[in-house]
Amino acid sequence: MRASQFHLSTTRETPNDAEIVSHQLMLRAGLIRRLGSGLYTWMPLGLKVLRKIENIIREEMDRAGALEMLMPAVQPAELWEESGRWGKFGPELLRLTDRHNREYCVGPTHEEVITDIARRDLKSYKQLPLNFYQIQTKFRDEIRPRFGVMRSREFIMKDAYSFGIDAASLQESFDAMHIAYCAIFDRMGLDYRAVEADSGSIGGAQSREFHVLADSGEDAVVYATEGDYAANMEKAEAVCNDPRGEASLPMQTIDTPNVHTIDELAASLKVDATQCLKTLLVKGSDEKVPVVALLLRGDHQLNEVKAEHLPEVASPLTMADAELIRSTVQCDAGSIGPVGLNIPVIADANAACMSDFICGANTNAQHLTGVNWTRDLPEPIVRDIRNVIEGDANPKGNGILKIVRGIEVGHIFQLGDTYSKALDATVLDENGKPATLMMGCYGIGVTRVAAAAIEQNNDSAGIIWPLSIAPFEAVVCPVNMVKSDAVKEAAEKLYTELKDAGVDVLFDDRPLRPGAMFSDMELIGIPHRFVVSDKLLANNEIEYRGRSDSEASIIARDEVLAKII
Ligand code: ATP
Ligand code: MG
């Protein structure tokens, strides 16, 4: 491709509405243009990246035996009513009405549509297992679209859905997708981790997220320093191996005026937050048990996903409001404690191993010190309800937990029979009896991958594309071509040679000074740069620079192909 015929549209200025580096660089390099909130156009240069990402995904999905198809973006409401999601999905679902007053949505995902296909098309276990996928536009009316295509409203997803006769078959499809995803992200040259994720209310089901590691990532990724345990923050198991200390202090009531938070409590008593117990009241799952107390060590945070999975706790998790707190404990939120409570008391393991601790006295402006389990209050129910913190023990072996930031680029999930049951998707099994299909779903945020790759690979000059997804693999930069026929001829020849060798090469034939040309190519992030000049030609040489090399080097003209192939 000749740069003069390709619409390159770069800018030096950092757009002031772009907060993270990938968004800034995508705009500055002219990969995308904003149309409206969460809506982006992929310009020719950006689309080249997107297509390369798609092709890698397509090749690996095909290799794993998945079959490509294409479903409509617009989906009838009736299907969503059958699955029960029309009422549940909330404002992220973009709903529309047609001229006949029929309701539709723009698909945020396609479980309903694919399950409808399966129930119509699949008759026998002999047709299984099957895995269908598509690469298609989704719409989610995100509450806070941000970071460009990282969290947009319209975006492209690869979504796959597997169908098997039983749990073992589902596990096989799931494992095959795990392997395919690793191959996909390996080929894209990304530093990523596959982590355990929460699988919601589906018991025993597996769920894994694939995260590209980057400081700006929205998600916390937890991993063990020894062994291969890794999970997202929602799922990472918190364990406590410390023994409970002996009770050594008497329980005492003390006045704590103006103390409303753990920090204020610790500061006023000159103790560490780890000696204070935090008591949170949440709504219970049952009318008979309207309130449940959740206890954490003062420095720990509640994990809402874990909490809402507890059978005693209402889902979605709802914190008790001031009125409910007052009617339960006769004090305000800052003074609640577990002593004398006659509601279920659920403590995190670390909270349950505290001794001589400090907690609210259930009277405003008062706290208790020297509190001990068994002696002063009954043993609590112990459950994992907190977020892990760095340094926690590895729940699956030796070593400790570390936390890094990640960008979720993919998700594989065992749906089981949730949708097939709701939509009555069955096939006849070996005995001729109807069996409900076991499903898995497997997503990759295709557009988000492009942003995540940049977030992980950039420097002050611009993007550093991994070779496999770079818009161009190489660029030929002639110096002063307008003045030198020899340079023009040599550059044209090099360009043709690279093209013939199958290299996706850009020929920067624009009448630009070398400095401007080089900085454009660095901003765009082309992996290999070859410079042709009169001076170099005299010695039959070429200047070469890899995008992340600290400096350029001079190579012999006939070494060019060896540099990249
Ligand atoms: P997130 O937690 O980031 O909202 P999700 O759990 O809603 O993601 P899935 O429903 O599993 O995402 O969708 C599959 C993939 O689609 C995600 O792993 C992500 O890469 C991508 N994706 C989801 N929402 C968006 C969005 N608003 N913009 C771009 N990509 C997205
Ligand atoms: Mg989401």
C-alpha cells in the first residue's frame, strides 16, 4: 500500500477527552473516530488491525472445530421473554419497537437466538457435539461508556456457543475453547492470564476470564506466587491460616464520640484497623430473617458477589438503610457490633480468628474493647465474604497472593442447561428419550483486544504493535525521494520485493521530511522500518529499525528480507 493513496490521518495533539493511553493513541494514529457516546468508526488503518485480530480468532476457532455463522443483530422480544431476560436485563438492553408495534432489542449477546436455532435444528445426540460462532456487532447501553472502544456501547464480539449431550461433553468443549483462547492470545503476542471467575448461581459450572495485563485495567487479577492459581477479584478465595489468639483482656464499654468509621475508631484509640471488627447489615433472603450481619476485619473489604451467593443473604446484595439499621440495632451504622445481636452473624475467617477485638456497642458513640468469641458472644457462621488483599495465603498451595490490573478480553463459561431448559431445547439421546442440551458460551471482545494490545504495548512515541496484528508489518521510508530518482527507484524496488515476499508493507511515498515521516510511522506503530537514502545507496545499504529497538542499524541491502521473514 502506498501512503499517498491510503488515508493516514495522524495528529500530534493529545485529545483532551481521552483518559487512557490506548484511547489517546487510537485517536492520534487515526485508527478510530468518535461518532457519539460509545460509538466509533473504524478508519481504514484501524480496520486493518481489526481484520487481523478477527482472522487469528477465526483460524483458531476453525481449528478447534467451531463453525462460523452469522445471526441477526436485532432480536425479537418474545425470545427474551421465554428466557426470562426481557424483564431482568435492565437498561443495558437497547429496546425498539417496529412499525407493527412489535418489540425487539439490539442483541447484547446471543444465547436466546442460538438456543432457538438449536431447538429447531438439532434432533439427535448423533449431531453433537457442536460449537457455533460468529463475529458480530453487539450493543450494550453501558451506564458509563469510556476509554474509547475499550468500553463502548456498540462493539464487535466473537461469540461462540457449544451444545453437548451431557456435562462431560460440555467440559470437553470448554477445555477445547480454553486451549483455542490461549492460542489466539499467544498469536497476538499479548501478555495475558486465564483466571477463574465467578459462575453465578450455576453450581459446579466453570468460568474463566482472559485478561490482558495492563496498569490501566479495570479489573483486579489475583495470582499466586507459587503454583498456577489465578482468579479475578470476585472469585479469588480468601483463607486464614492464623490461629485465634487467647483472650487476655476483659470486655469493656468505652465512649467514642464522633467515631463513625473504622479509620476514625483506629485513630481515636491509637490501634491498628486489624484490631477492629467491621459489622455490616444487609437484607436477608427470607422474610423471617430480614437482616443479616456480615463481619470483617477492619482493614478488609466486603466482596459483594461472594456475599450475595450466601443462602441467608438477599440477591442482589442490598445494604440495610438507616431505618432498617435503627429498627434492628437501635443505633447508627458506625456503632454496630455483633455482641448481643439476635440475627444471623456471618464472619469472614479472619474476623472469626480475632481476639481481644474492638467493635461497635450497638449504642451510638460507644464501642466495646477486649471482645472475644465464645466468652462474650457466640461463635459466628464462618464464610468467605471478603476481597483478598496482597500477601494473603495462596488458597491452593504455597506462596502468597499478588494483585495486578487486567483488561478482560475474553470469557469462557459453562452455561449448563439454563437457556436450553427455558427454551426447551432437547435432542433424543441414545435411548430415544429427550435430553436437554448442555451449553457453553465463549466470548472475545474483538474491538477491545485492539485497545488492550495498545494499552500493553506503547511508548512515548506511540503504539508498538505486536507483529501479527500490526496494521502494516513494515514500512519503506525514502529520504528526499522528490529530489532523487535513484532513491525513488530503489525504494520502489524494495517495496515490490517486500510485497512479493508476502509482507504487508506500506510505502511512505508522501512528500514529507524524514523526521515527520518517522514520527508518523512510530505513532502508528509499524514493527519494521526500512530507510532508503542516497548516502546509503552509495554503499548498497539500508537503514533498519525495529519499532522497539533503541536505535537504528545499517544493514546490507540483501539482508532486508532476512530481517523480517
Ligand atoms: P465487562 O465486565 O467488561 O463488562 P462482560 O462480563 O459484560 O464484560 P461478556 O458478556 O462476557 O462481558 O462479553 C464477552 C466479552 O466482550 C468481554 O470479555 C469483553 O472483552 C467484551 N465486552 C463486553 N462489554 C464490552 C463493551 N462495552 N465494549 C467492548 N467490549 C466489551
Ligand atoms: Mg458488562
